[in-house]
Amino acid sequence: PNAVTVLDFDVSAGSLAYLVMELLRGRSLADELRDSGKLAARRCAQIIASVCSALAQAHAAGIVHRDIKPSNVFLHHDNDEELVKVIDFGIAKLSDDAATVTGMFVGTPAYMAPERLLNETYDGRADVYSVGVMMFETLCGRLPFEASGAGGYWSSVMNPLRQPPAPSTVEPNIPEG
């Protein structure tokens, strides 16, 4: 229930591939963070638990999302209830698929696990790393590794060489639990 439902897919007469997905109402976690800066720990935990539920099912099916970030988490509202949906499986790959092109990066570097940035073998744990980065951002209002200007990509590449700060050093109001 926490992954967007694909209802149909095909290729049009003009060779344009398309997907028909469920209609979602609400906004992305990125929009929520843009408006509020950060979220309370309880709200963050509720959202992240739903994302983890969707990823656990994807990983059990051998699928790695590869682009977990706030803009790919949708806060869907239906009948006064919120349901968190992971969207954009467009660059997902099967765990045993070795067809990734060497030197080609797909995804968002600020959220990529070190093994992906270093072009090493990876699996669903790379998505778990991305969830951790997203959780830090949701609680603290910023990424664990801040990058500036054109050096943003290279700063992301350096992440495997640095230890992230503890969230409580950035936001002292985060409960230890």
C-alpha cells in the first residue's frame, strides 16, 4: 500500500512508452520540507516507517529503487487519511541485474550510498542509506553533508570518506530514542 500502483503500461503508436498510475492527491515530502523546514520526530518516524515498508517489499521482490529522496515520497490524502507512497520507480533495477553501465550514475548524488558513488556492487542496502540521509534531512532541515555551488557533486563523492554528524548536534531537540 505504500508504493504507487501502476494500473497499465504500453507503447503508443508513436513509440512513446507510458504508464498509467493511480491518481494521488496531496504533495511530496520535499514540498512539505520546503514549507516547514523540518518535521517533528514523531511525524518523521511515521513517514519513514511507511517508506521502509514499501522498500522492504520491493527488496523482497529483488527491486532496488535507486532514487529515494523527499521528492519521491508522496503524502497522499484520501478521505481525511494520509497514506505515504513511494513513487518514481523509473530508475529501479533488479538486484541481480548486472547491466548497469560502468561510470554511469543514475539517481541523486546527495542521497546515494557510498558503494553507488564508488561504482561498486550494491543491493537494497543502498536504498536504506538513502532513507537515512532523507531522515536526517527531515529531522534537521538540511542534508548531513552540505555541498555548495558547482562542487556539490564532488562533495557527494567525498561522503564515503567522512563521518556524518549526529542529528542531535545539528538539532538538539531531537529525542534520543
